[in-house]
Amino acid sequence: MTLEISEILPLDSPRRRVVVVDDDPILRELMSGQLSTLGWDVSTEVNGQAGADCLTRIDADLAVIDISMPELDGFGLLQLLRQNPRTADLPVIVCTSHNDAEAIERAYRLGASSFVSKPINWPQFLHHAQFVMRNGETERALRAAKIEAQSASRTKSAMFQVLTHELKTPLTALIGLTSLIDRQLRGQCDPQVTQQMEHVVDASQRLNGIVSDIMLLAKAVAGNQQQNFEAARLDEILDDSLSGLKAKAARLRVRLLVQPLKQPVDLLCDVRLLRQAVTKLVDNAIRFSPEGGAVDLWGHVSANGSITISVKDQGPGLSPQKLKECLQPFTQENMSYSRPADGMGLGLPIAKAICEAHGGELLIQTAMGHGLLANIELPASLHLRQVERLHG
């Protein structure tokens, strides 16, 4: 039984190329005739080795191969196809008379896309072949899009690193020079000039902070080649993360409350990156806390060995939609804070990227009017005591 092309395939569908590999001449002839009704170009090969030579030489859209063949059986052919970059993604239907779970399982392990049992139900097989081919095309398109996105991400990260490096050098000189001029002119010139000079110093320092944040974000998302993992003490990381923030908290009349660890915690991490993640979270908490409010910082180890670093504030909190936006780079939340927040909205994205670079995640609990709790969750594989226990 055959079907009209218009019953199955749209009239404007492009021609496809299929290779049938089977040592049974009758089945090869039937398969070729049936697949041809779909408007496909069909090639046939008599054994696995001939099929491998053909499929690695031409650009096929689908292969239908038998399991039991001389010289090279279907399992061996599947293995060869998946090892060759040209056919690694080729949709393959395994045609077998075995119809047993072991053969099917083995075929799937070797990379089969689907299977069909003999004797073949031809109308059903034609629909199935189209489905497998379309599914294969979709998978290849998604894989190509992923590769393109990864390449674009690498290009973006490299561009960030180059641009920020080129900006950092003149900015350092600018900050040093303007600070020197400001100190020397203070009290010797018109108050307006002094005020303008203060604005220049402040602007250059804020710009330097933005460039530093972009460099930090680029490093966090760059992958292992930009990271330096080493053993560290969690309490030291927490203490160091507050360096430079205590004065800011005091100026804004926000209390910093650091809860001591119940026990020493040693972990494996990129110390600078993890310290910066905690710093960003604490800095956000200070900036968005009301006058007289408090920011809590603590860490603990769960029963499974995972490590949590928590930062809690008493600010206005975020709605779910605003939280989603704030986790994206270069987004600022326009909330009713008692003091306006500046910057480029990189605090949460940087912390999130650093968590993910460590195989962890940033979990946030918040609601409008109820503050924000940010948890850096690090996997047990970074807890040195847990690692020693597993490998001891």
C-alpha cells in the first residue's frame, strides 16, 4: 500500500535525502519505493560498511538501518555514525526483526533516534519517518542556535574585558590627578570651583566603580579559564566582604549585624569572586535599608554539606516582576527608597553570576514592604570537610 504525497507532505516541502541500509534486497526495494512517495531522494546500501561509506560522503537528512547485516551490523554502523562529526546529529531509524527490549535499549544507547519493527506497517512508517526527520531538524537548529549564542556570549565577554581594561587605565590616572588637584585647591579658590571639583572626583570614582563591576561580571561569566579556586575560610570571606562598607553603613545610619559561625567552615572557591558577591549583596542591602534599619549577614552549613551565605535587609522589598528584572544586568529598580540608588544595576546579576560560576545559585525571598533575603547557595562539593569525608 502506498500513500499520495499530498496526504502526508505539504506540497511546498523541500526534497530530502534518505539512505536505507539493509542486506535484504526485497526490503530495500519496498523501503525505497515507499519513501519515494514522500518526494524524497532515496539511496540504498547492501551492508553496514557500505552504508557508513555512503553516509559519511553525502549530506543525508535521514538514515534507516537494519540491525542484522554482514560485515558491519547496525550497532556498529550507529557507533561509527555518532563518532563522525558529519553524521553525529543525523536522525537514524533502526529497523529490526528482533523486537526485544535489549536490542532496542542498546540501539538507543548508541544513538538511535527511533526504531521500527518488522514486518513494517508502511502507512504508519511513513508518518513516523517524517516525524523523526522533523524532530532531527529541530534538534540541529536548536543545537546550532546554542552554539551561536555561546559564541556571542564569549565575544561579548571578551569585548567587555578589552573595553574595561582600556577604560580602567586612564580612569585610574584621572582619579589620582583630580583627587590631588582637589586637595591642593581646597580652601584656596572660589567655593563654586571647589564644589565642581568635588563633583568631578565623585563622578570619576563612580565611573571607576561601574567599570570595575563590568570587569567583575565579565570574569564571573567567562568560565573556568578566568577563575582561581583555592581553599578558604568562610568567616574570613564574610569579614573581608564588609571592608569599606562599615563606614558607609554608619554614614547612612544602618546597623550591620554579623552573626558568628557555629563552627569553622573551610571551602573551595574563587576567594575574590565570592567575596565580591557577598559585598554586592551587603552593599545593596545597606543602600536600600531605611535609616535606623539593620542588615544581617550570616552563614551556615546544611546537613547535606551545602553552604549558605545569607544577607537580609529591612528595605521596601521587591515585587516578583521587579525581582525578575533586577536579576538581569543593567536594570535598576525604581522603588520608593528613602535615598536614591545609583549605579548600573549590576549588584544582583554579579552575585547571581558568581554563584553560578561556583556551581551554586542565588535564591531570593522578598515581598513588597517586607525587605529582602538573599541566599548564596554553594554545593556540598565545595565544602572541604564534606569532600574529605567522601574521599577519606
